[in-house]
Amino acid sequence: MAGLTSIFKPTAGMRPRLACEIRPEGVIAARASSEKHGAGEPVLAFAPLPEGALTPGLKVPNLSNRPAAIAAMSQALEATSPRDRALTLVVPDAAARVLLLDFDTLPHSRHEALPVVRFRLRKMVPFDVETAAVSYQAMTHRSGAVSVLVTVMPGEVLAEYEAAAREAGYEPGAVLPSTLAAVAVLGSEGAPLIVNHSGALVTTAVAQGDELLLHRSIDLPAEAGAREEEIARAVITTLAWYEDTLHAVPASISYAGPGGAAAAAESRWLGYVDRAPRIEDLVAAPGAGTMTSIPAGVAAGVMGALAG
């Protein structure tokens, strides 16, 4: 799993300038502007997926309707008129585990540090760490501790997504879970609270400066009413953590998910949240660079993958 060298400030040229995210709603693709220094709007396109075509998780298959998924990837990516075939692939949060770990020390050499990280993960994830794809990023160095952002994905699940991208005609040069990709949209100002709802999973996250402070993913029940309550519970828990840790109240909730902030504002889950901050789209509605109709609330992952 590549692409975690720096989430917030990726090194120029390190990630492909073409990205796609596969979500339950469909595949959204984005190509960076051809203008110098990336000043122009990215070109975006979307291809829908049949219901049930994607069932993300830590076991294969994730692509329950593989032909449909590959066809949607090809359709969305081709609609952006790509200039090359290297791809940043954004996968569902449910397909990986993201952890924030503290180490007393961590070797500077990645060759030496990676076994240390893998050893720590052995009892923390429900799959074989030795065959898993592991990426890490040292976030902060404090007295006596190093805070490390770790992403781990079962090897066979990663292989499934990468093989689908190749069958669609593209080479995945970087792979990122959805919320980690999306946080890069916000840059390093303030301490935004992010809610990313995708299918049967909701992720809440808090970032401050160049550090990810919190990342929590919660499985959602199938029943609609119970699902709304569980989303509300996840947001309430994150708001409480925010106030206790940062001694402040977030000015807003940055939301990504079906229907965008407009749909979230009308949903039952927000009504459960006492004194809820205003809710706004993590990424605004796509502009003139849109090649196909883009559903509201789904562009954050690919926009973040192209950020920097």
C-alpha cells in the first residue's frame, strides 16, 4: 500500500495525477488539471454501480459484482480523458484499518521501522499482519513518544482492488482509504471534524495542522432507524472527544456521504445531536470540469487524493 509518506503534504510528483474512488454508489474519477501548477479545476466523472456490487470489508470478495465494478472504473476514468495510466486508488474505509499508535522510539529507516510496526499490529487486527500491506507515517515527536499513523490492509483485499484497476486498464501507483484521502482536502488550517458516511460504515476524524488526531470507523446496522441512531452516536462521541481534548467546540462538521450536507441536514441522525455544529460539504459541488453527473457528497476522496 503506497501513498502514506505524507497525507497532508504529499511530495510533489509522488502520487499519480489521476484518481478514482469506488463507493457503494459507484465509481468517481478525477484527473488533475492540465494547467501549470495545478491551478485549474480537476476533471471529474462518475459511473454508477448496481446495488450490492460493492460489499467492502476485511475479507474477499469486496467486489461482489466484479464485472460491473471493473466496467464502472473503466467508464469513469475514460470519461476524464486521462493522459497516462498511473492511478491513485481510493478504497472504502471498511477494507482497511487505520490506527494511531504511540511508540517510545521508532527507527528512522523504513526498512528497520516496518518490522517494529508489524509486530505491534499482530494482536490489534483480525487478519494476518505478515501478508498484509502496511504503511505508516510519523505524525509528531513528543518527549518520550512518537505518534504514528498506521494503515494496514489484508493482502488479498488489496490484491482484489489492484487487480480490478489493472483489468480496467490502469496501474495503481498509490492506494489510500477513503477518509485518509479526504482529509487532505482541508489542508492544515484549524482542527476540522470530518464525518464520512459510506454504505454500512461511518468514519469520524479530527485533524489539526499536519497531524491526524482521531480516526474512528463504526459499522452500521441494516435497519434505517438504528443506522441513524448509530451515526448520531458516533458523531456525539467524537464531539465529546473534541471538547475534552481540544477544549473547544468545532465550528462545523465537514461531511461526505450520500446526498452531501443538504441530505445530512434533513436526516434524523443530526436531530439526535444536541447543539450540533452547522454541517457543510467536505467538498463543494463539482464545477465546470465535471464530465458526467456527479452525485452530491462523493467527491472528497478523489479531490484529496489529488491535493498537494
